[in-house]
Amino acid sequence: LTGLSTELAILICGAVLVIYTMSGGMWSVTMTDVIHFFVLVGGFSLAVPFVLHNVGGWETVVAKLPPEQLGFMTFSTGQESVQRYFAAKDEKTAVLGSIICGIIMALFAFVPAVLGLVALAEFPNIEANNAVATVALNLMPPVMAGFVMAAVVSATLSSGAGDLLGAATVFTKDIVEHHFGKSLTDAQLTRYSRLC
């Protein structure tokens, strides 16, 4: 969207991701995830009516798709999700968070799938990673496309911060503490994790 090279954009986003994850740990990841969630849900939810209108409605999309594309899919839980459970203050909070997340995801999960199906129907030869961007830039007004692209960046940063924090924690706990310093304090472990 900006004309920057992919490499430079990755370096800039990566630097921002590393700085806020390193500076605030799980707390910063959780706080930015809250912001990312609202941008993600808002951007994608606003996109669906515009996109469906511009392609002639849901029936038009379905007519262009192979039948096997309309089945249900799921994915397994990743590190960025599991670490939220371990960061909960107690078991009750973890369970309540899971229930709330499940309800929200049940209501929202279809939105990115609809955008992906529209991309497949309207632009069958694009790369899967470019589906949402292609739909946004070709089937939406510019301001709305900006919201959708911000939602994509939010989702990417949210997952990236969790994965980065998870890798640092696993390295610190499973390698540094286990092999080099079982007597390390929590403050020392935190320092090693931030360095990692």
C-alpha cells in the first residue's frame, strides 16, 4: 500500500514488534492484542457488506466456487494462544477468558472466511497470502480498504508478538535455566528472556 519494498516493510514491522514485546513482555502483548482485536473485528466486519455488494451478492460468489470450498475448516491451537492460559491470574480467569473468546470467535470466525471465498471466486489465480489485500484494494472504497489492511497488520502483529514471546520463554526456561542456572531468580530469567 505504501510503495515500500517488502524487505523494508518487514524490517520496520519486525522492529516495532520486537521493541514492544521486549519492553513490556506478556503485558504489552496482551494490551496490544486488545487494540488489535477491535481493529481486526471492526475492519473485517465492515468489509463484508461492501465486498458482497460489489460482487453481486453471496449467491454470485457461491456460483463461482467449487463445492469443496464451502466446507468447514479449523486449525489447532498455537503457542500464541496457549501462553495466554499460563499468564492468567488463576484458573477461573483462564476458563472465563476461554468462554468469552469462544463466543466472540463463533460470532466472528465467518468474516475472514467470507473475504477469502470472495477472493477465490473473483480472483482465482492470486496467491492465498494476497487474498484479503486483493479483495480490499479491488472491491472496496480506499478508506475501507485501509481499515481492512490495518486489520491484517493487527492480526499479524498479534500472532507475531505471541510467537516471539513464546520462543524467548521456551529458550529461557528450557535451555538457559535447565542447563546453566537452576538457581536463577525470576528477575534474572526475565532479563534473559528480554535479551533473547
